Amino acid sequence: MSETGKQRVLILGGRSDIGLAIARRFAADGHPITLAARNAQTLEDDKADIALRNAVEVSVEELDVLDTEAMAAFVAKGAAPPGIVVSVIGVMGDQHENQRVAEQAALVMRTNYEAPALALGLYAELMEAAGEGVLVGVSSVAGDRGRGSNYVYGSAKAGFTAYLSGLRNRLSGKGVHVVTVKPGFVATRMTDGMDLPQRLVAQPEEVAEAIWHAVEKRRDVVYVKPVWRWIMGIIGMLPERVFKKTSL
């Protein structure tokens, strides 16, 4: 807890565009920030900028989420868990490459499901013992139904969404709030160059605002652009015999 009474926010995947936007939004509200990422030294300029603009403490930590042993040690260190942990860990990859190259598919599956689920699971144990805390997992609308255009990525996100749902159910009434965030398309380096319908594209700052609001209002599942709830709801209702004839 900071001097202002604000909980520390740990952002896993803090070097991403969304991760940095989340850091800035929570810092603006007075929260101390920890950015965890690979090659954490590249975040020094962002660290200084966020700290200066918001008069909050900002730290950076090296973390490779695919190194399970190192991640467990990372979570275990420190006297107490952060008050809020946000996982923005993820990589989309290329569907055509993912379906041909097992190593690439494994990287996408591990990065989007295994790594964030294990990390949040470890923090869940600490928070449950403390009787308080907030866990936020950034999943995807791609996990709402498997589609031929991105089913490797989508299947991993589906697993992560299910994990967050189970975690939320388990921790209900134990002081730990679990939030699932489904952004849809976001204008980031990961989607740069893709031909996307601009009306459905969110900015990183919109995702950050949605997460901040979800934490403040204790929301459970958040679609950053609400229209995605309807789009994916319709896609989800298509009978399989009809769905398999589509090109989604």
C-alpha cells in the first residue's frame, strides 16, 4: 500500500502497448506501479516518465513468463503480494505458421494460456491467504468460439477465459476479485499492418480505462467495446452445420 492508500499494481507483460497504457491509467489515480517484462531495462524511460508525470513510485522487474521455475520464484519474493495484478501476457503469431510449425503453435499456446494462468494462479494463492486482492486477465473475444482464421490463438485464449472463470468461482467470497477482459481488436504493434474494421478497433488507452473501471466497480467480465458481446454471441449461436461453411 502506498502513502496515499493506493494498492500497488503489478503488470505482467508491462512492455506491451496495452501494459504501458494500463500503467499510466493506474498511476494517474495514484497507484504505485511495477512493470514486469523480458528485457526490462528497455523500460527505464517509460518508468521515469510515468513516475515524473504522476508522482508515484514505479519499478521495473525482469521476468520471462515462459520460464516456469523463474516465474514461481518471482511470485514468491517480497513480503506481500501486490494489491492488483494485471496479466497482459500474449502473442498472436500467424495462423498459417501456427498450423504448420508445432514449435510456433506451442509458443502461442503457452504464452496466451499456460504462462498467464500459472502466474495468476500463484498470485491467487497469496491473495487468498491475505484475504484480499484483485487479479485481472486480458483474454480475447477470439476465445468465445474457435474460428478457422485464428483457432490456435483463439483456443489458447478460450482456455485462459475458462481458467479465469473457474478462479473467480473458487475465490468468490474470499476477498479476491477476478476480472476477465476481452478487448477485441486493439491498435498495437501486434496488429500493425492488419486490415481491420476501424469501428471495432480499440485504442490501448480504452483498454486501460475499461480495466481501471472494472477494478473500481468490481466487474467480472468486460468487453472493451460492448458490440463484441453481441457479435460473438451471434457467432456462438450459429449451428455447427452452418458455422463450418463460414469463413470467419
